[in-house]
Amino acid sequence: MTKVDEELIEHMSNPQNYGALENPDAMGIGENPENDEKVIITLRVSRESESLRIIDIKFQAIGCMTTVVAGSVITGEAKGLTFSTAEQLVSAALGCLMLCQQRKQSVPRW
């Protein structure tokens, strides 16, 4: 088993940052109506000069295990980043997730 496999299994078994923050500074909801998946992200930010930095972040997910793993990985990576850098990370991650979903749908089922 590779290190990546081990990390994915760890995120599946023990998702990081799962839950919701009370009184968050911001909240975002992402939905995929085609397969009823939903991710809710709540976060707290601090203002540093002219940028916002994520100081805490949580997610809740309804959907397949890929959605939970993605939420766990993304929130783990986003904590401590500026808001604009985190937006770029999330955009890139969502693009990768979309490709994975397309590939999963194109694989024949036996």
C-alpha cells in the first residue's frame, strides 16, 4: 500500500474537520443535483492587513465517500491560508473531483 493510499484510508476512517462551527464568519454550500451530494463549509477568519486568513474551518457532507474525503483533505489544507489562496485550492480540488466523478461514471460496471 502506498503512502497516498494510507492517507486516503485515514481520511475515510477519520475525516478531519468534520462538523459545523458555531457562529461562523462565513458559510458556503456546494451541491451536485445530479447525484444528491452536498457539502457545507463553515469557517472563521482573521483580518491581517488587507487579507483574510482562515483560522478554523469545518465541513459537513452528504454523499459518497469521495465527497467526505475531499472535504477532509480540502479543509485540512485550507486552514491557515489566506482566503484568496484557499479559493484557488478549492477551485483546483473541485476540478480534480469533477474529473474523478466523470471517470467513475465512464468505467463499465460488471
